[in-house]
Amino acid sequence: MNSIFKRRSYRKFLDKEVSMSKIEMLLKAGMQAPSACDGRPWEFYVITNKDKLLELANATPYSMCVKNCSVAIVPCYVDNKLKSPDYIICDMSACVENILIEAEEIGLGAVWIGGAPVRERIDSIRNILSLDKDIVPFCIIPVGYPVNRKDIEDRYDSSLVHFIK
């Protein structure tokens, strides 16, 4: 559980390559997420090409940090193959959070850069990666070795907890 509490968003990365074994661990963590009706709607695009990373850095107003990472993961779903379309945001969010926690666990840093549900961002990422129109990019996850580790931040707020007895 320590990785959950230590996980932070990182946008600055060292110029150091992430091994394929660590990338695979991130993907395994994402695929381990729960999903409605066990639909497992995700597909992943792993980008290491520097030119594509530079393009993705301009895909959204918040993705500039992608230019500094050694790898970006773009979790996607195929719109016309969903078992439980009403739960796609839940399914994909669980998947992304697993990846972020695993990044912390294996000594990496990452950040969730939103794509969906903003149509312009989805289209921008889709165009950069040359994805078919039925493939929906959910977000961009730049991954790398953080320049500086951040301190643990205790976010627990008991005023937000309501017991019903």
C-alpha cells in the first residue's frame, strides 16, 4: 500500500531510457484493473519515438511534459467493441490508476494527462498516432525517471467521511 500513498504526478524526467521489462510491468498493472462485466476494454499504444513524443507534447494544453519523457503510454478503447459502454470511464480510469501506482512501485514517475472526454484532445491524439476512427485515446501517460522525488503528501481529510449507522 505504500505506493498508493507515495504516488505523485511527475512532469520532469531524467534523460534515461525506461527498460522494456518496466514498460511491460506497467502494462500488466493496467490490464489487472477491474472492469465492468470483465470487459477489459483497453488497448495500449507505447510511444518511444522521439518525434512522436514531441508531437504528443502539443496534443493538449497540458501535455508539454511529454517532450521530456522516454516513453508515453496511450491507453485506448475500441468504441464499437465495448461490453459495457456506460462504464468505460470507470474501466479506463481504474486501468490508468493501476499504471500510475505501478510506476511508483518500480521507481518511475508518471502523470495522467487527460484526453477523453474532450473531443478536440481525442482527435488530436488520434491524428498524431494515426489511429482508426473507432479507436478512442483515453489519455496520455508520460513515464520516466523523475528529476526530483516529491515528499509524501497526506491527503486524508476526516471531514469528508460520513458514517451512516
